[in-house]
Amino acid sequence: MCGLPLISDPNVIVGMDKPDDSGVYKLSEDIALVQTVDFITPIVDDPFIFGQIAAANSLSDVYAMGGKPITAMNIVCFPAKTMEINILKEILRGGMDKLVEAGVALLGGHSVDDNELKYGLSVTGTIHPQRVLTRGGAKAGDLLVLTKPIGVGILNTALKGGVLDAETALVAVKNMIRLNKEASELAQFIGANGCTDITGFGLLGHTCEMALQSGVGIKIDVSSVPVLPGVNEFAKKGVFPGGAHSNRDFRINMVEKGSTPDWLLTVLFDPQTSGGLLISAAPTRAREILSQLLNRGHQGAAIIGEVGGEPKEKIILN
């Protein structure tokens, strides 16, 4: 990271040498800490909902490692001179709502006066040292389960442009505030080989990271990728956040797009806020994870592709 020297420590299971969704530090033969920090700027006007989204987004990195979040601390940047304190109270109330749902204890936090509002959490979780899920664990023959539909970035862009209807906006919000808790627990209980969450780099960006760190190739069945309502229609009109284009430019050299149209390719790079998990598991286990997710109301979940041996570090779209 930025050329910083690495500090050697035999208890670091996941650290800066192979960055993942969270860091993992071994405390004993039976327990390790999973640690992460994340904060975002508002993507909705309602402060309570913004707090919920930011908290769910922060918790997700622990879930992506297969960990159980146990404590959290608030991180707040707030323009105290120009914004009413009640707004901050609602943001923190929204964050607490998700922490209660996750069974996480809030221990405190830190705030600074800033011209730009930001909110998030540092989160600490636990995991058995031998059960850590990483994006480098995918194996040839695995199927890939995506636990939430994509397209949040596009819908948020449409919302900011005043062209998104209230019903579709609500669907996007429900997608973002849904915790990845059940999906993570199922990945652990049923048995996954690898996992990551889909956030700022978009589905294909994070899939590329999985392919690179696992040393595998990945095939994505584009028609199986779940997409939120209205996303494709906006995409065909060119409604994209800037991050979708920068994500595409950064990783397009790894992608063989086949007959995928350009607008849909960019949808697959759409940056997500509090997106779902991408779980890599042996076929029987992947199908069981999906079945359990659907039975528990995760109707946007789907098997979207498979892991192959060759060509390594390439994403092939079918």
C-alpha cells in the first residue's frame, strides 16, 4: 500500500501483502480477529436510511471473510456549522439499527468537523483461523453464487438526476440495507472455498480480483447475473456513474466480452454500495447455498458462473 514497508508478524493471516476485504490476526489456535474500516458520503437524502446503508456497507467486509462481527466504532465527518445536529442523530440512529440487527456492540467512535458529510464504522469480528474465506480461495470447478442483484450505482445516478421513480428507489434502498449476515453464515456452514463482496469496483472488478488472487480463470453467464429493476433501461440511455467507466478502463484487459454489448459490459462494472457477496464453492455446495438463500427470502441471489483452470486470470463472458 503506497510503498509502505511491511511489518512481519507470524500471527497475521491476511494483511497488506495480499490485501483482502478485511485484515485477519490470529490470537490463538481457535480464534482470530477480523478487522476493517469503511465510510461513505450520502447517496440518499434520508439521514436514517443513509446511516443504515453505511453501517451495512461497513459490516460487509467482515462477512466477506466469513467472520462474525462483534464490535464497532462510529466514524463521523460532519459539517457542524451548516447542518442541523438532528441530521447527525438520525444517521447514527440508522447505523445503530443495523448494528442491533447484526448483534454488534457499539463501543464508541470519533467525529471531526468537515465540510463534507461522511459516515461509516470500524468493525471487529472473530473467526476460527482455519476457516477464513478469502478472494484467493476459489478453485477450478467451483460455481459462483452472487447474493444480491447489481445496478445500485446506476439507480443512484438516476436518483440524483431526478429521473428515478419512488418505487424503484425503494427497491434499491432495500437492496443496500440488507445485511450479508445470512449469506456469510451459509457460506461457512455449508462450506465455501472463497468469497468477496461486490462494492466499489463492481461485479467484474471484484471478480477480476478473485481470479488474480486465486490464480484461476472465471466464466460468467451474463444472462444469469441478477440486475435491479430499471437498470438496463437506464444503462441503454447512458446513465452511469463515473466509477463504472473507470472500473471498466482499469480491468477491461482481463475481460473477454464476446458478444456482450458495451452498455451491458459497463453495467457489470457498475460500482455498488453495500452489494452482495460473491461466493465460490463446489457445485453441490453452491447449489445448496443458493437454495437456502432463496428459502430465506434472498430472491435476487443466483449462480452466475464457474471457476476454470484456463485461461488463468481471465474473465470470459458468455
